[in-house]
Amino acid sequence: MAESQPLLSEAELAALSSGVSSGEIPTDTGFNIEAEVRKHDLASEDSSLGVNVGSLDMINERFIRLFRLGMLESLRISPRINPTHARILRFGDYLKDLKPPLSVNIIRMSPLRGYSMIVIDPTVVFSSLDSFFGGFGRGVGQLPPGRLFTPTETRIIKILLQVFFRSMTEAWAPVTAVDMEHVSSEINPQFAQIADEHDLVVLTRFEAESAAQGSGFIDIVTPYVALKPVRDLLRSRVQSGDGNDESDKVWRIQLADAVHDASVEARILLGKAQISLSQLRELKPGDVLPFKKTPYARAIIRDIPTFDVEVGTSAGQVAVRIVDAVSVDTTPL
């Protein structure tokens, strides 16, 4: 097959370029010349797809109250826990600030997609261990990077996770039912690949403080895409109370009382007559339209037939007396 020839020669292309540069050839012609262009990377994730991070903060506040009670009951320790606002960042940016050894636990949170991660600072583990055996909750210093957790320390971590799962499940209950399951554990977060390095994750850090142990942290890291199945639930604000039915009942009564003060317009329909358009056009002042009178007139409120009424007078004014309520299935008058 012969090679296709260019549409313009080299000389024509040079002349066209020279004309555009000198302004002899206008370039502001064509369609949509005033349209604004914004760069979009199809390969990048958008962090504004409707996940309400504020709702996650409300869930976390409820979680803290439940988690402290669970820690006191299970490990005889009640640390002060300060939450940070849930924030969205790339998974690689989160990993670069972590140094092993850490208690890295891969979990599954149904109905969320994929896997999430709970990272527990060794300070929290050792202070909980010390309190469990009657100490003052003292932590430890810097550990060697390859140091593994002993069976006793691993048992304390399991107790921490049980309290964490129970508290987080109850904290999510006003939004949706979640089922948390432990999958695996690591000491190096680099081995816990719940997402690619450039994928977005939602990070919530709980900082635990006490006079004896200093400060430590517990992180829960969830891939951003995992929250998409529940983003509609998170978009609507989370219930902030404890589900007090009595307070809801009072609120409904007050709302009903406020609605009763609303004014409505009532129309009284005496009857109906059906005529053609030609008859309507020929009507003149003084013409009479006969129609069959029904036993009762019909009271209509906001275009809804409401009552059968009798028309009469009261105190010198035209009035109606309600005879019966009109059901929805009643045939129109």
C-alpha cells in the first residue's frame, strides 16, 4: 500500500505557522472558543465522591465512650483518649511515618469492601499489660525493629481488639450493622497492603494518654473505596443521641401541635355540570345551567375532598354543618 501524502506541503505549513504568529490568520474562530478547560486525571481517585467525613467523626466520638468503658472492664485501665478528625490521605504517605514494631492487624468490616487495618502502638500494648497484672500502666521505650510480641503480649492485643470490635460495632449501629473480623497480624505495616501506595485511605487516630504511660495511638485505616457502599448513609447525618424513644415521642407531639396551627383553605362544592366547549362559548349573562343536586355538598381542602356537608345559615351568615368524613375511595361528587 502506498504511503498517504500529507495534506499540506512543508512550504504551506511554514506559511500557516508564520501567519498565525504574525496575527494575519485569526485563531479565535470556531466553536466553544470561550469554554474553560480544566485538567482531569482519569487515573486518579476523587476524594469528593460523597463520603461524609463529619459523620465518621460522630461515629468515632461515640466509639471513644464505649471503648473506655470496655478497657476499664477488661483490662482495668481507663486511659484518656483524644480523637483526631478523620482525614483522607494516600496510603503511601501514611506508611512512611510508621516505624516497626507495631501491632498491625488486618480486619474485614462487612458490609464495607476489602480490608481495613488497625495499628496499635506498643506503648498502648505494654501499658495495658502492666495494668492488667496490677502495675501502674507504665510503657516501654523504643523497641528494636524486628522485635516480636510474646504470647502474653499477643493475648493482651487480642483483648484490645475484642474491646475495639465490640465498641466500633455498637458505634456504627445507628448508621448500619457492621460485622468485624480479624484476618491476620503483622509487626511491619509495609507488609499489610490493604491498598496500593497511591490509593486514598481514611485515617482516624485515637491518642491514648495517662500519667504513667505517656501517650500512644491506635489507628484505624480504611480504603476510601471501601466506604462507597455506605456513603449514602454517611451523607445523612448520624444520629447523635442514644435513640431515646421517649424524647422522640415528645418531639413528635410538639411537631403535631405546631402543624395544628397551620391555616388551610376550604371550598364548598354544591354540584357539577358537564357541558361542551361550544355550549360554554355561547353562554351569555342570564343563561341557566341545570344540574342534579346531591343530598350533601362537598367540602374540599387543598384539592382533597374531605367532608360531606349541609349548607345553611348561622348567625346571619352562610355556613355548613359537617355530616360525615369522605373516605379516599369515595366516588367524586
